[in-house]
Amino acid sequence: MRKCVPFILLACLAVAGCWQSRARPYRDAIGVQPFAAGAVTATDQGGRVEHYTLRKIERGRYRLTPSDRGRDFGQGIELGLFPLPGAPGRVLVLEMAMLSFHSGDDSLRYYALLVVTGKDSAAEIVPRCGKDARAARVSGVVKDGAGICTFPGRASLEKSLLALWKSGKKPETVLRLERAIGSPR
């Protein structure tokens, strides 16, 4: 489902603008899984296309693995999707963690919005700390020297993501489940 996740995570770090948390605000939450496992195609605003494999894993999470040969081939990303209080049901909190960076319960998580646009499609809205600073202005949010917004807990993160949704920011990536596992080609 999350096609450009490795690229987006690296881009967030490179351009210093991600929304993140070490507090693990969804540690005890079971994610929702609105999509089947299968082959995913992600297309960014510039028309760049990448391919992934999406698998369901425990606790209502997904594992997304790049399937295009290249630098990130085979690296996994754990994705969690959670309802965003105050937003329409099709708007979900997207939590991402690079599995190669996992170091236990203190693992860093990155956040965005995932808007379900159809049975097999979604769009991703990626917050940038600098550009989307108004949405991130809630109690306890720390903007470090690199411009990364860090949220102390779930309430402040959700309040900021809801403000981002209401801001009307446009999606950066369109995701499409091309073929569910077990489906004919």
C-alpha cells in the first residue's frame, strides 16, 4: 500500500521535515487493514512509479517491501493504519517504521495521512514540519535543529494530523493495489 515509503522516509530525513515520535503512541492499538495483501504501485506527483509487495502481519499491521531492484530492494517497512478522531472514516493515520532500523520499543515512527480513495486505492499526504508548521503547533511538539517535528504523544499527534487534513493539503503519492495475492493476473 505504501509505495514510496523508503523514498519518503529518506526524503523526510534529508529535507528535515518529518513528523515523528519515539513515544510509540499506537503501541497498544490494533491497526485497521482496509486493503488486501498484494502488489502495489505508487505514483508520485512527478509521475515516478515504484512497485511494492504488501503483506498483512500481526496486530493489524502491514509489511511493505520494495519489489523494484535497487538500493532499497527487499527492505521492509512496518505500516500501521489507525482511525483519525474527528476526520471522515476514509482518512487514516499512517504510522511507518523501517524494519531495518528497529531497536525495540524505542523505535522511531514517522507519520502521515492515508486517504482511502477506493477499494484498492489510496493517496498519501505527507506533513512537513516547516511547511505545515501551523498544523503542528500544539502543546509539547518539539521542532529540532534539523526541522523535524517530534510529538510527545498520541493526542498532540492526532490534533496536528487533523489540522493538516482540514488545511486541504493535497496528496503527494497515489497508491494502487494492482493485484491481490491469490488473485489471477
